[in-house]
Amino acid sequence: MSMPAFEARQDANGWYIWDLTHDVLVGYWGGKKEAEADAAEMSGQAPAPNLRIFETRYSPIGWYVHDRWTDDMVGDYHDDRESAEAEAKALTDEAAGGPEKTAPLV
């Protein structure tokens, strides 16, 4: 049995993931980077380093940055959401090689 294959695509409604194995739409994603990273993960591949995504999460202890690749907490807890979001954005931008650029819809 072969591994399922997925790819990120874009249409007038935004970025989405397409199941190449079954030729069906999986769903729409927030943006190009998220769609490409998740499509690679769904295909059983590690996303390219420039697609690494860090996000802000909350636990009863406080706000923290979560690495979607490793499914781990990064660094220490933050006193507020804003500082955790700023760190997550900075880490994501650093992994991408600079601030994230978004392409216009075609």
C-alpha cells in the first residue's frame, strides 16, 4: 500500500490541500505556508525548514510558544499572550529567512 499524497493549491477562495490519491479537496487552510507545511506532514514528509511554524498556545500555567514540527513547547512560559505571539512570529519569520511574505490570490 502506498503512502497518501497531498499538495497545497490555491484558488480564488484561498489556499487549500488536495488529496492526490483520491482526487478530492481536503479543506481550506489559513495561508500558503500552513497549507504547504500541513500537506507535507500529511504526505508523511517533514516540511521544508522554511515552512516551520510556531504558534501560541495556552495552558493552566500560562501562554507559551508551540513548535508544530516537534509538537513541543519552545522556551519558557510568558506572562501575557502578546509576548508569546511576538516570540512565535519571530521564530516563524526566522525559520522562513525573514518576515513572512504572502502572495496575492490569482
